[in-house]
Amino acid sequence: MKFKRRMKVGSAIGSSTMSDIVFLLLVFFMATTIFKDDTGLRIRFPQAHPQVMSELGKENLIVAVWIKQMNPGDSQSEVIARIGDYDLPVDQVAVQLKGLADKFWREQNKHLDVIVLNADTRVPMSAMVGLFADLRYEELYSIQFNAQELSTGI
Amino acid sequence: MRNERPRATGEFSDSSMSDIAFLLLIFFLVTTTFDVQKGISYQLPKKPDEQTEEVVIDETNRLVMTIKQWGLGSYVALIDQAPPDGPLQRARAGEDVALDDPILQAGIMTLASQRAETVEATSSRLLNNLEVAKGVRSGTYSNLSSAIQAENLTAIVRSGLIREVMGGDAPTVIDPNFGEVAFGDTLVLADARQGDIASAVRESELVVILKFFPDCDYDGMISALDVLRRNGVSRTGITIQERLGGVQ
């Protein structure tokens, strides 16, 4: 008597649908991706000598503030700031940062270490000194003026 | 007898897919760089209130400069007050000079180096930084030597920009923990396991007050701070020069 042969079970995982999945994902991301419009943040950085600049540690909790004029170069033009995705007048920056610092402390038990100021080179000093005074009033003392490295030597 | 033709299958080979994926992964792992925030760190003075002591800067340690914009990207400094008998006193007072003027910069560096703080003052700051880094309360260590022994630390001196510029003219002091320390050097305490733990720069006691014209741009402030830091001045004040006549 002859026994029936058992059916062999293949050990390979079918990968023929892989290309379908990859193309599906590719088409999905191509169709849905939008690029953030950063035109409002386009600023000209000041330059400084590399050896006077310091780097922030990865463990520092920082908030970046972008500052520019509506019409760069026009001394009468309004100075605006951006924190995250929100645009606001520069005189409200310190209050908003204080709110953020309190929130970090309340929710994560962390201190806001450094405020990074990414300001356009053409912003008048009257606005910047006003901002420094506001930051002091809100007891936010540690700041960093972001700059690009000067390519020339001393 | 029937001859069977080889059948064309509908699949394409994907055995090299993982090779391609790993190749791309390694390529991006190797070539990706993260944008690092670099800039000039600045500590604003404490808010004035009843608890804050008013700091009076001695005339011998005070240099007051007014910064004016002189065209695009060009700035001039007017020295309002300079320490008596210093290099900027007679030659430059009351006269506009370009911010990148070598005589002005050399004068600032000389003033700063003449007022280099003692190594004890730097060591005291270093001890505070160490206590913060270790997360212990202030006053845990009686002095820096005992802290170095207790924590098994190595004392290192890193030469600064001032020593590079001034060479042998940079004022140096011999310290029992660190050896020869020049003005502008950084004192570092390192550990065999964690590397650098705390550091402090031997600063100058010279305080430079920068008074900006209100319409001077922000680039002027960065240029002025850059000049001061390069010449050994880390203690600065920033304010606005009020226009005469009241109306801006």
C-alpha cells in the first residue's frame, strides 16, 4: 500500500506585494506632503569669529525666537517675532517666553535654559534693547545671539 | 512526446532590495550632519529690585563706548570714558574710531589684560560650576584642591585666544592645581569616565558699557561683542544712547 505524500509547506514569506506597498506609500507621501512656507523667517544672520562663539549642549532646554522687521532696513518698520509657528509683536515676546518657561516647569519639571535669538542683522538696536529689558523683567537671563562663523581670520 | 516550454513567471526579483535599503541607510548615516546652534552666549543682569544689590563699577575698571552706524556693515566707536592712565585715555578719547581699528583693539586688550582676575577668583567660579555639575549643594567642598582629590579629577589648562594673540605678553600666574595660567585660559576639571565636568575662563575685571545709537542695527551689536570677546572682555553692558533733544 502506498501512502499519500504529505504536502510540503514552503518556508518563504511572499514578498511580491512589497513593491505595491512601497509604491503606495511613495504615492501617498508625494500626494500629501506640503512644504512649510518659511518666507516670514528669512533673515540675514550676523557674523562672528568662531572662537568667541559657543555651542549649546544637547541637554539644554532652549527656545528659539526669530526676529525681523516687516520691511528689513526701514528703521520705521514694525519688528515682528516668531516663536514656533506664531508671529507676534516683539514687545510680547518676553511675556510669551515667560508663559512657556512656566509651562515647561509645570508639565516637565524642567527649567528653560537658554533663549536663542535668531535676529536679522538690520533690526534696530532700540528694539533689541527693549527686548533685553523685557526679558530681564520676566527674569529670563540666559540668552544666545545666533551668528554665522566669520570665514576670515583675526 | 511533448516538449514543455519554460514558463515566464510574473515576479521580479527583490532579493537585492535589502542590499539597496542598507546601502542607503549607511550612506545617510554617514553623510547626515545636524545643524548645530552656535552663537555668542550672553547673561543679562539680574532684574533690579529690593533684593538686588546695586553694582558700582569702579572708574579704573570701566570703559564706556558709544557705537554708531557708519554706512552698511560699518560701525564707529566713540570712547566716552576710559580708565585713567590707560592706553585709550589720551590717544583716543573723544574721537570716532572704526570698530575694527587695530589701535582701538590693542588698547582694549591691554586694558583687559592689565585687569585680569586672580586665578583664585576663577577657581572659585570653577568650584561653583563643579558643584552644579555634580548636583551637590553649594559649599560641599571646602576648596578646589579637596574637590579634585575627593572626586579624583584631573586639572587641565586650555589656552585661550588671548594667549594665541598676545603670545609671551599674556600675563601668567602659577597656580598649585593648574600650573601656569594665562589671562583668557580655560580651567577644566576632567574625569577619566565622563571627560570634562566643569570649566571656567580666567576673565578680565574690565567692564565695557556699549551705548548704541537707537538706529544702529543689530549687526553692530554682534560686531562690538565680537571685538570685545576677541580682546578678552567678557563683562559688558548694553544700552541705548538717548538722543539729545528728546525726540527720536
